[in-house]
Amino acid sequence: MSRVEDFLTPEEEQEIVLAILEAEKDTSGEIRVHIEAHTRLDPMERAKEVFHKLKMDNTKQENGVLIYVAVNDRKFAICGDNGIDRVVPKGFWNSTKNVIQDQFQKGNFKKGIIDGILMAGNELQAHFPWQHDDRNELSDEVSKG
């Protein structure tokens, strides 16, 4: 088995999907998690590539958020689309990254990802509340590369 397959159990992945569903319940925002073994790029640069590859930059309100993890490199990044970047408080992404990193350092990978998802979801709800005509524009499943 690869390190990517060992990073989260199927049950942990399902808990992450449930956290995404909970975080997106009251917002038009979209949250995704992508896990891969390795990147030769800076994690944020790779996260931006994956963001585009997953078509997260095609949401109606530009309010997608990606949590990207390169398992073997022990690196991760969190990035948001232009719409969310314009409205979050200064330092929001760093504070979200710190919440995730605190758990990752303890070996609590699932909890770190879920904490980041819920924190991003709260911010999305504040700026992009759910509207009657909203629909889930992106898959909630954990993607792997």
C-alpha cells in the first residue's frame, strides 16, 4: 500500500466527507480535500494547480476552499478562490493552517483536516450564506492524486 492509502482509513475519509457536508450545509461555498504522495513544487503552488485541475475555480461565487496534503513530504496548504480571498480577515488562512498543523504535529491527521474544514466552513457561512437556489457544485469526496 502507498502512503496515500495508509494516510486515512476509509472510515476517517467518510468522517471528513461528513465534516465537509456539515461545513457546506449553510453556505454556497465549496470545500475539497486532496491527498497525494509527493510534490516537487512548493505546496501552495501545487495546491493552486490541483485547485484548477479539480475545477474549483469554476464555482459561481468564486468561493471554493482546498485543503491539499502531500503525505510523503509531510507538507500541506490551504487555499481559497478569489471570492473568498477578498472577504476573509487578514491572516485567516494562516490561522486555519495553524489549527491543522497543531493536530498534524500530534499525528491527528483526520482531526486536523476536519478542524480546518469546519473553520473554513464557518467563515464561508459568514460571507456566503446559503441561498434558495444554491446547489452543491463540487464533489465532497476526498480526491487523491
